[in-house]
Amino acid sequence: MGRSDEELVEACQAGEASAFDVLVGRWEDRIRGAAFRFLGSEDEARDVAQETFLKAYRSLTGFKREARFSSWLYQIATNLCRDRLRRRKTRPQVSLEALEEMGPVIVEPRPGAHERLVERDLAEAVRRAIQALPEEQREVVILKEYQELTFLEIAQALDVPVSTVKTRLYRGLVQLRLRLETAGVRGASPVPVPAP
């Protein structure tokens, strides 16, 4: 079994640069995925992931083991995404390249084609509804429901109390459900409402 994140961090701090490569390999896809959900652009998500690891590497000597390494990475990535969104001053949009990567919207009729169109339409409705949430709620919904972080990890990443994370998640999921119902998606629960 491989070394834990904490062991790899200690190795990096002791001068073993290759240990950081293992950390990058372990977390790059998840950080890029979170950035894509925040920003809606694959290019920007790649940039944010690279910036995240660069900042993490430069700051590794000051990393405090009070939080998990993954929470610290998500905190860096979330702050970088916030900065980019503030600079945009408009709602994030999916780039044309990302839409092209998703494939054509119209597919040849064949068994299951209708179901795939319905799934794609639902995914697009959910994406739009998430992007319309207030920033604080959107961050928590993405980190909890799509990145599968624990409440404690999200609290550490966002530097807020766990109770605040739970409140933002609950409110975000309620808003998400209302937005989806307004968009004509009935009875769909793209993310479960957490137990109190």
C-alpha cells in the first residue's frame, strides 16, 4: 500500500521532491473536476489545478497538520476559483470547447437514445441550477455532493464552522430543488437532502 498524504507531505518537507508528484497524481483529477464545476470551463479548470499545485508546493513548508492535505488543497483551489469568478463579474458559462467535448446534442435514433437525451437534458438543467445558486451555497453543494468531501473537510477548506457548512448545504439543496422544479424538472432529486 502506498504512503498516506501526510507521509508524502512529510517526505516533501524533508526534501523528497518526487513525493509531491505522487500527491499531484493522486489529487489532480479531483481538483480539476471541482474547478470545472465552479467555473464551467475546462481550460480554466486546468489552469486552476496547475495554480493550486504550484501554490501548494511553494507553501508546503508552512503546511500545518491541523487540517488534512486534501482539505488544504481544496481551500487553495476554491479561493482561486473565487478570484476568477470575481474577475469575470458575470455568471460562469460553459466554454464552446467543453460543449463540443460533451458531444452532439442530437443523436441518431437507436435503442436508448431517448434516455440519453433525457439524461443529458437533466444534467444540463442541474448544471444551470447549480451555477445560479449564491456562491457560498454553490461551493458547498459542489464540494459535498460532487467531490464527496465530509462536512469537516469542507469546513476546513472554506474556513467556516461545520454548522455553517450544513446550513449552506441545506439551503443550497432547497434552492436547487426549487430551481429545477421551476425549470420543469419534476420529482427529480439530483442530490439527496442531508439528514439534519
